[in-house]
Amino acid sequence: MNKYKLILYSTIVSVFYLSNANSISLPDFTELAEKYAPSVVNILSEKKVEEKETEDKEDYPEGRSPFPFFDDERFRDFFDRRQPPRNKRPQRTGGSGFIISEDGYIVTNNHVVEGATSVKVTLNNEETFDAEIVGLDSRMDLALLKINADRKLPFISFGDSKRSRVGEWVIAIGNPMGLGGSVTAGIISALGRDIRSGPYDSFIQTDAPINRGNSGGPLINLNGEVIGVNTMIYSQTGGSIGIGFSIPSELVAPVITQLKEYGETRRGWLGVIIEEVTEKVVKDMDLNEERGALIQEVVKGGPAEKGGIEKGDVILKFDDFPINKMRDLTTKVANSEIGRKAKIELVRFGKKINLTVKLGRLEGNEDSYISANESKTSQKILGLSFGELTQEIKRKYRVPSNIKGVAVIDVGEDSEAFSKKITTGSVLMSITHQKISGNLTYQSTVQVKDPVQAFELLKERKEAGDKRILLRVWRPEYRVSSLVALSFGKE
């Protein structure tokens, strides 16, 4: 009897669900897709890469290893017998963008077109145009392009991302995996997300599927407004797992206006290095609450020093705008007019102080902290010079917070390191070499913490007769850490 009751109950529930399914209201994205897909473009950028010829061909024909798997691309950094020189070959990068005016201005990501010798834009109707790069902004990963058509082009406008809400429906249109004109839908998962990728992190997080090739495409709300520029995903597989990030329109619009007017950004500059106010800072400094931006360093001769700001101050307000998190100050200063006098409210030894500071220009002053801090640096070895991994270097090159080591501050252009894409802003994390103990030979890995330590260890291995050394390096171009093998004697 209980069995029949259960079947009857299940049937009633199923009928109730099916009868009410049609009453559930879900958004219809067809009109949005039809109206705004023509405003989204595919972008193909091309740059030439020249592989350097090296002399280390050893005793194998054509510089190849006696073991075939040593020549596999995946093992080249470990067992590199140096391939014969190749001719210049084009490297192509695909991405997305969207038209913001009828005369052909297009927004995309900086990383889609940076370093390109040519950029081609393909419209929704398959028309292709050569594009001009009007301006780039690497800090916020934005770029502005321009194409010239013989007619007015369909475009889409920015909305106000400050009005966006978690749970709101959005769509993404772009060129994922080279499949142009693809539309995906989802909701806003979070707002103001700080993922430690740069100084202006305040991303919109969305579960609308975003994959490789979506970079630079728009995130659109149900009102048909661009509230974000899709820029990156979190994934351990390379594909979408429902965690994508978009730069909010409130940050994008001022940058694009500057790129259009000047061809570059003109950000305000305070001349300080700041850190978050943590619970420990609150206790140590006898503060009332866990908010504000703590001044870690003041650049000598900068606007902050001239205005009376000191190391250890905690900034609470900037022009009457409350500073709750460190990045609030970073964003407000950057979006301020150069030369404007800003009102600053801060706490110093428990006492509130009000100051007025005349803002400078960030561009051209990025490296001022080096002379102010007098950072420790090393001599050059393997074509590399090392310096301390300061907060400013982390911000400038968008070094993730989990990357530890020493910064590469200079690279010889004729070095093997340069040919393997170790550039200024790379981070040396560890050094691995062979160690002999009795009859045993094993690998020893040393974590790098100091520029002089790194130099001395490499010098020691060179003088010990090592021919090659294995470095774990985080490189800005790839944005991941990997092992790179370098040969001594190729300074």
C-alpha cells in the first residue's frame, strides 16, 4: 500500500511541476543577440617573431639530440640542443572587440593587439578591414582601434556598471576558439572582484561562458548596454568553468575617452606605495576600524611628500570619497585630473588630519620608487640583473600575489635568456642544479629570496663548471611560472 501511495505522490508532483513550468519567466535573448551581434567584431593581430641562432650545436647532426623525445616541444626548455636557425615567421593572435561609434572606433583588450605589426578586423557580415591602433593601456588591459568604412557602422554604447546587481542576467558576444559571432548567457556572480592581477582590480565576475578568443568582447545587460569588457577566465583546463572576469564600464569609459583624445592615458599620481589595512594593522596602529589605505612608502619629491603625507599615515578619504579598500584610493587617484588639488583626510598617530595635495601625472613617474627605496640589485650573469620584487614592480607587471622571488630588472638583448622571453618584469623563483654527494648525483633546488643571493649562487655554479642551469621563472608574456634552461658562457 505504501508503494502505491509513493507512486501516486510522485505522479501528482510531476503533474504540478509540468503544469507550472510555463509560468516560470526566463529572459529571451534573441532580440539582444540579433540587435547587437553586428556591433561585435573578430580581431586578428600579427607580429613577427625571429628565433635567434645560437652556437651550442654540440656533436649531433643539425643540432638535434640523439633521443627523439628530447626534441619534443614540451621538453625543449629541459633538453635544448638548439635547433637550426629559422626564418622570421608570423605569430597570430585572435580576439574580440566591439564598435562604440558609427565612424569605426573599436574597443578590445591590450593583450589582443599589443606588439602587433598588423591588425585586421572582421565584421559580422565577413567584411575585413585593416585597423589602426589608436592607443593602448597595459595597466587596465584595454586598447582602442579604428577602422575606416564607407558607411555608418552599427555600434553599442556603454552603460553604468555601478547600477549592476549580483544575479542580473547578462550575455557575452565574441569569437571563442575562432568561432565568430558566438553568444553565451549567464548571470553576474560577483561585483568588485579583486584577483590581484593589477592595481585597478574591480572585476565583474560572471558565469556566462567565456573562452579563449572572447577577450575584448562585450558583457551586455538586458537593456542592451555594455557593462564590461571580457578580459580573462579562471580555469585549470583552459576552457570555461563558469568563472569569467570583465572590466566594468565605469573604469573602461574614462580610459577609452583618453585614448581617443590623446592616444595615451593620463592618470593622476600621488607618489605613494600603499598596502591594505588589515586587522593586525588596526591593532598595531590603534585604529578604530579596518578600512583605508596605509602609506608604506612616500616617493621623494612626489606630490604626496610635497603635500605633507608621511610613511605610516592611513588615508580615509579622497575628495570626500571614503577609502574602504586600498584599491579605492588607487582607482580614484588614477581617474583624477592631473594638476588638480585633492582633499585628503588621513589618520596619523590616532589623530585625523586634513591635507591638500596637487596631483602629478603617473605616466613617466612609474619608476620613481626605485630611487626613493634604493632597492638592492645584483651584477649581471646569464645576461640578467636582479632586483627586489617590490610592490610597485608587482603592480606594474601584474605579478600574481602567490609569485615569490626576485625581479629581473635588466636583460641583455643578445643573451639566451632574452631569446627565451625572459624580460624585464620577469620573476626568478628558484634555481635547480646538479649536486654530487659521494657516488650519488641528484638535483638541488634553491628558492630565491634576495638579488645578491641569486647572483652568488649562479656565479658559484658557473665557477664549479656547470654548463647549464635550470631556472623557474614567471614571465609577463605567458603569465605562468615555468622551468627554463640556460647555458653559462652566453652573456
